[in-house]
Amino acid sequence: MVQYIQSNHVEATQLGDEWIILHTEKFTVTKLNEIGGFCWGLLNQAQTVDSLIQTLTDQYLTAEEIAKDDIESYLLDLLQFGLIQHVI
């Protein structure tokens, strides 16, 4: 099963309920909302889509179908921005 983890070249800081992620090689800044920041924190260790969905639905009491769509979209965005990578 595919696992994801934060990239090596990122710095993150939390400001209230939001997170600011700086990619130190691409010089990009990405802002995450509370739930995005929650998931970001989980990605400091290898995670699968299923493990993220389970934790998100437990924490925020959201429907699994909605969480699955949101997590898959979120991970795709983070991959495109170079903020996460596949675990090899």
C-alpha cells in the first residue's frame, strides 16, 4: 500500500488554527486550514490513505466517504507542491 510522508525540504509553523508550510528549495509558501494542519502533523510519520481517513473520521466525526475524497485530493495537492513524498 502506498505511504506518504513530509518531504525533507519543508519547514512548518502553526498560527492559531492555520499552518504555514515553507518549501525551502522551491521557495513556496502553502497555507493549510485546521484540518489540513491536523493531517500535516500526521504526515511526520509514514501514513496511508486509509490510516489518514481513519484518524480524520475519529477526530472530526466526518463521513468516511467525504473524508476519502478530501484526503485523496489533499494528498494529490501536497504531492504536486512537493510538500510530501512517497515512502520507499
